[in-house]
Amino acid sequence: MNNSILHTTEKSKIFFENLDGLRFFCFLSVFLFHSFYTEFDYIQCDPTYQFIKRFLFANGNLGVNFFFVISGFLITYLLIKEKEQNGQINIKNFYMRRILRIWPLYYLCVFFGFVIFPIIKTMFGQTPNETAHWIYYVTFANNFDFIKHGLPDASVLGVLWSVAIEEQFYLIWPILLYILPKNKYWIAFTTIIAGSLIFRSIYIDNPAMLENHTFSCMGDLATGAMGAWLINENNRFRCFITNLKKSMISILYVLFVAVFLFRKELLMSISTIRIFEREFIAIIILFIIAEQCFAQNSLFKMKNLKLPSQLGIITYGLYCLHFIGILITINITRMLGINTHLWQVIVIDMPLSLMISIIIAKCSYTLYEKPFLKLKERFSYFSK
């Protein structure tokens, strides 16, 4: 093992030091997908705007796919190690860790979306028109509300569908790994991936079901889990990843860039291919994660990118709260009249939105999330 990549000691400390940077770029991808808002038709019709919005970052939502695979990989790897070192998985402690990490900020966003946002909208002379139903959000079933009603009026609610899917995953995952013997995990992972593909084949012409339904997205999480199991249990796979040549690593990143830029043209135009496109992308992402964490011949390591790695620590807040930063920026630039030209949308709106989002997420992490994270450590078997 390249011990500069994965730190583990007899005191049960595990830390994948390259994942924070990856998480930040996942967020940045989603952020750029949501950015560059303009209400002016002449800007929307500009070829440069079309290139940025409809081509360069048109598939920025793949950052969510990346988040899913990372979650499946990391959570499964930690649970496998816990089972190895502790004899079994402590399901109660697992749930407590997830509750303390996810719920405080999630429910704050839900409260903001359903209570604060309509008040602010009314204050600005606009009429609230929320189509989302709160019961779905408080029960982590809001991805189904998203499928049924589309985007909520409160944009801060619009990104929470993926958090709901992860919580649904966390609900069943420790129980599944608790029950099954470790050498049989691959059966569960393969079954879930196969079930996801079957589901996608049934709803192949329904984009909302393919992008937002639990059964479609669960294949991403199971693919990450399969990678964690293979790294831990299969020496040949571990050695293959560890000794990946630079040429193969280059091909891996070229493949991801190609999918990021040409997803529709390469993978969405034919129905049969569309069934497998999400799984194909998940496999590419898995190999990027494994390469970053275990390969010895990497072209670069995310840990060396200091600022993205530092911001990666607050990625959850960035993801949940970035629409607030975008909305604040839109209203500021509108009031100041500096949103009427394309260059202003690109040079002022986007960077300002990102800066405000980082400030909000940092405040949230420091003042609100951190006390819960400290409490979470009481239930952790591993720590950084």
C-alpha cells in the first residue's frame, strides 16, 4: 500500500486525503451547472453564452453522480473495516453518525425553503408558488416529490433530492452488511446494480425517473460499494489499481472529460445505450476514486491542491446552500444594473455567487455544523 495516500494506524484512524478535493470539484461541477442565470433573451441567444451554458457545463449535474459513487465507496470501505476490526457493525452508532452529519443542515434547508423563503419572496413583492409538499422533505422522500412536481419554487429545496437518496441508502446499507458475510457482499452489490439496470430499461423514456428515482441512482452507490469491497478483498484488483500506468490513467480522465462534454451525443441518443450510460459513468468515476486513493503513478493527487482540499471539507454546506449564494448575487447585480451584459454574467455573477456560497457554507460549518460533528465523533469507530 502507498501509505502516503491512505493513513491508517493501530488506533483505527482512516483518512482518504484525496477525497476532499474530489468532493469540491463535484460541487463545483453542480454549481457551474446551476450558474450563469440571466433573464435577458439577447444574452441567452449569444453563441458564447450557449457554449458555456448548453455545452461546457450542460452536464455539470454529473457531479451528483460522482457524489453518489464516493458515498458508496467510502461508507462501504469504513463499514468493512469496522466489521474486520470490531467483529461486527454497530448499526446504532452508524445511524447516529449519519443523523448528526446530515440532518442538522438538511432540516435547516427544509425550514428555510418552506418558511423563510416565502417570507423573503413576499417582502420583495413576489408571490410564493411552492409546489413541493413538506411531508416528502421531512421524511427524506423528496426525490419522489421532485419526480412528481418538478423543481420546487424554493431553489434551495431543489438540490435536496440527492440527499434524500443517500439517506435512503444509509437506512438499508449497514443492515445489509451486518447480515451478510463479508465474502458474499459482491452478491448484494451485483444484485442492486442489475436491479437498477432493469429499472432503467423499464423507464428508459422517462428522464425524471432515470435521473432522480432511487432505484435508478442506487446503482451508483452500489458501484462505489463494489469498488471498496474489491480494493479490500481482491488482491489482484488492488495491485491493478496500485500499479496503473500513467497512460491508462490518462485514458481514464480523457474518458470522463469526453462523457462530461458529450454525454448526450455518446450515451443518450440510443435507448439500449441509455440503459447502461449511468452505470458506465459510475464505473469511470469509481476508477478515478480508486486511482486517486491507491495508484502510485498518478498524474496528480488532489491532496496537493490545497484550496480545493480545504473547501472540500465544507462541501456538504456548499452543495446544500449554494442556491442562496446564487439568489443573493442575482438580486445584487439586478439592483446595481450590472447584469445586462454577457461579460457581467460571466465575470461578475458567477465568481460573486461562488464567493458568497463559500462564505455562507463556511459560516454554516463553523457556527452550526461543527458542534454536531464533534458529537458525531462519540459514535465513530474510526477517526481522522
